[in-house]
Amino acid sequence: MISTAPWLWDSALWRNMFSLYTPDAAVSVGEKVLRTLVVYVLLVALLRIFGKRELAQLNPFDLVVLLLLSNAVQNAIIGPDNSVTGGALGALTLLLANYLVVRFLFKHKRLDQILEGSPTTLIEHGRLNRDALAKELLTESELLTVVHRQGFDSVEEIETCVIEPGGVFFIKGKTPSEEAREHREVMARLEELGRQLEEIKRRVGKDEG
């Protein structure tokens, strides 16, 4: 193994991988933590400003943006540090900051609503709210795709469709009318009677045979 991969035993390689103070990563631990916190706040603010559709990932463009965001801010978080320790420090800072923010907002519901924003109603009583669609930069075709994924054939079948601040769609179908319910019940009973008649015919046929 030593002969086939001598680079694995290079002491400089392992030293640079885990050292926070290599020549190419002359950024202090405190600065790495501060950089991470600044980028965290910036990303949360940008996602809040640019709306819910980025979080909903409605088309490939939204997905590409989110994937590239992580790459775009990588160096801003820990500088030119390529060490495992530097990456772990950045990840730990992110997770800890997010935990503290979520815990704080959990205890302050009003502030949570202000920061996250409010849900937007896109469909109401089977009708599109075009102003809400424009506000969230959603097209009708994108919304129809979401509707179809939820098992609905058309907008007319939906009582309410709301996009939450986190980019999640809540869709509630229309409650069938009393007439429609009675019609379904009658049809179900007729089908049951039909099955019973078929069963009687089969038994009579066996007896005669």
C-alpha cells in the first residue's frame, strides 16, 4: 500500500488537512466563526427577500440556484481553508447558530411570524388569485403542476391552495355537496345490489346443474 500510494503517508498532507493555520488558510478561528455567522444571516435574509418559490424548488432553475449558493459562499465562510477541521468548524457554527435561532423563535412566536412572513393564498373557492401568483412569481403552469402532484385534475376541484413561508404547498379539496354525496351513496348501493344479484345467479346456476 505504501508503494502504490506514497502520498497517503505525506506528513504535510495530513498537517494541512487538519491545521487551521496553514499558510494558505491564514484566517483565525474567531474570524471563521464570524464569517460563518455573517453568511448565515445574509442567506436567510436573501431567501426571505426573494420569496417562497426558491424554497419550493418549482423548476430546475430554482434547484440550480440553491445548489450553487453553497458553492458561492464556501470561501466566504472559512476563507481559503481546505482543511477538514476548518470545514467542521464552519459546519458546527452553522448548526449551532441555526439551533439557537430556531429555539429563540420558538419562544417568540410573534417575531417568528414577522421574520418568516405569512402564507399566501393562491387558490380560493376554485379560482386562481392572480395577484398572489404575481407576488410569489409563480406561473399558472407551475401551480397546475403542484395541483396535479396532489392528485387533483383541475383548479376547480380545490377549495384552498396556500403556499407557506417555507415553500410548502397546502391544498384542500372542495367538500362535495349534499346532492353529490347522496348520488355516490345511491350508486354504491346499486353496485352492491348488482353484486348480490350476480351471486344469486351463480348459486342458482350451480343448483340447476
